[in-house]
Amino acid sequence: MKTDKSIRNITIASINRKAMDIDSWNYSRIADENDKELIEKFELSENELPVFEIKSEFAHTLISTRQILERNKEKVQRLNFEFLDGVVYGNFKGRPNKPELSIFRVVDIHGDELDFQMETGKASIGLIYSVNTIRKLKADD
């Protein structure tokens, strides 16, 4: 079983291999693993590490080594990767006048759907690779 530190390092390496123009991302960034405020805000478990975040005026989304979380006003929604059955990122590529933010939808093992924000354009690669890499690493364990 991989440690949270290992999952974070592998995932960030995957993002860095595929991402383009990280400095141009408006809402997204690779999360700082030592950001105590972020860890407390999302109430991460012991040893659970933040990996990728999207922060807009509407919501704050975090991909951690164990779950997908989003805080919107004072409401928090979360889904543990162990219960993740499917992900739909949408098809916004090539759309004229595409919005800067969109949603991605996750489906849990019970068929329930949850929507989380994502940044479109080049930043979407960071989110996609963070979710897909962690998902694969969890499945391989």
C-alpha cells in the first residue's frame, strides 16, 4: 500500500509531465503540502496530503491523497476515492467562448452524482491528471 507522501509525489510528477503553462492558470494550482490553513479548512485526516486545488469566488475545491472535496460557502461535500466509480470531465475543448470555470461530475459506487468545479483550458490537465493518477494508484493497491 502506497503512503500519502508517495501518492502525492507520483501524482505531482504526472501533472508536471503533462501540464502546460502552469503560470497561466487563474484558479488552479498544485497545493502546498505544508499549508496548515488548507489542511484545517478541509479537515484532512492525519497524514492525508493536499495535491491540487481550484479556488474561485464561488467555491474552493481540493484533491487530496484520499478524497475530492469542495467547500462552497460553509457547505463541504466530499467523496473518498475508494467510493469513486466514475468521472465525467465534460467536453469543453474547442468550444468558442468557453467559460473559465466549469464542472466535473463524479459518480459514487451507489450511483449518486456530485459536481465539483474545475478550471477549463490548460489548467484542466492538472485536475484531470490528479484525479486519474490517484484513482489508478488506489486501484493498484
